[in-house]
Amino acid sequence: MPRVPPGPTASASGTLASTSPAHTRSMGRALGEAAAPGTLVALIGPLGAGKTVVAKGIADGLGVSSVVNSPTFVLMNEHRGRLPLYHVDAYRLDDPEEALAAGLLDERQAGGVTVVEWADRLGDWLPDERLEIELIPEGAGNRRRLRWTAFGEAHERLARTLATPKGRLQARR
């Protein structure tokens, strides 16, 4: 039987609680303010969980002035800010290899920040270094649990920026 190479190892993980879309967006804003070139934020969650709200917050933190909406029908939008923002939506992809064929994940993103909605659809095609955030709706209101996993030191440092009063980070190693 062929040996499957191991996937990336998480360097840290934790959980955040959000009580509203504004709170979720402020967490994204903190990420955008702290983001460095090569940052990749992989967002996972069901429809309506708040993935685009996080992406809009990251754009705020990067100083993006253009409108940031889910790029579902075009797969990726590019925005100008302190760093370029590459906003990818993998919802309509049938196969992860389509992302590579469409140029959704390539070397130009090394100079900017990439946010991938529906990142779980890309499977093993995601870069080894990234910050994954799973948004989990809780109850009937706007409460969300954001379970994050950092892969690599740079993304661990990024996740720790959420330790502000905005995020009330609860992390574990």
C-alpha cells in the first residue's frame, strides 16, 4: 500500500465566541491589521455562518476601500489595500484541482493576503502554512463559535492578535 505523506502539523489552536456580525467582523479586522505578506486565512462553515463577514473585516483591517462581497460567481476578487487582498470563494468548485487550473492559488499571493471561503473544498491543495477558521452557528441568534487552527509560526502569531478584548481568545497548544 502506498504511503501517504503526513499533512501539516498545527502549531496552535483555540476557540473564539462571537455574539454578532459586528463582533465577527471586528475579529476579521484585527486579523487584517496584523496580516503580513503571504498570509492565508482559510474559512470553513455552512451557508450563512459568517465567512464573508470575516473576509470583510480582514479587508477593513487592510484598508481596502472597495466593496468586498463573496466572489462566488467569479471565484476570486482582488482588492487594493495596505497589502493586496485575494478573496477566493471555492463554493462552486467541483474538484480541488480546478482551483489550481483557474490560478486561484499561485505565487502572486505571496505578496498579499489570501482569504479562501469554503476552504474545505480545496482539501490538500491548501498551503501547509495557513490560519484555518471554522465558523459554527450556535442557537437561533447571531452567536458563532470560531474554532481556529494555526499552521506555522507566522499564522500562529496572527491568530494570537485575536487576544484583544475584541476576540477574548482562548488558546491551547
